[in-house]
Amino acid sequence: MSDITLHVTDREGVEHSILAPTDMSMNVMEVLKANDFPIQAVCGGMAMCASCQCYVLNDVISLERNPDEEAMLWEAYHVKENSRLGCQIPITEAINGLELEIAPEQ
Ligand code: FES
């Protein structure tokens, strides 16, 4: 399989299903940007801006954050228990069907 499907709710509450390639070393933030979602990603995916924050809506991935991600979300706004940074979620076959909601702008 080379493409997986992500289900994304945008900041207006509209749901989208988008395809994401598993063979291009992309992460969720990059796929959202490539699909024209308004993600600033000012840090370029270094877990240093939180502008790619998403809420995880199903159990396809763990809510466990890596240390850099945890540190950034500690300082960010609108953080919930199910917050993750899109740039810290690699696109792999294991996340097929992941449901996300894009968090409000920082
Ligand atoms: Fe900056 Fe993800 S792009 S934290």
C-alpha cells in the first residue's frame, strides 16, 4: 500500500478525507499543508511552534507524545488531552484511518 486515508475536521468543522503517501517520509503536518489546510508550520516541523496542533479523535495512534512534543504543548494554547503535533506523526500504514481535528490557531 502506498496511500493511506486520513479523516480531517477543519477549523470550520467541515470533515475531509484525504490521501497520504506512505513512501515519501512525510508527516501529518506536511500532508495537511500539501492539501491546503491553513497550517502555518513556522518551525518547519521541529516541534517548536505548535501551529500544527491537532486533536486525535480515534485510537489509531497513541496519545503518547515524544519529549520535544510534550515540552511544546506544555506552552501552547488550546491544548487538550488528545492533542498531538502533526509534525511529530509520521505517515505510515499503521495510521490509516486516523481521525484528526485541527486545533485553533495559536
Ligand atoms: Fe511547528 Fe509542528 S510545525 S510544531
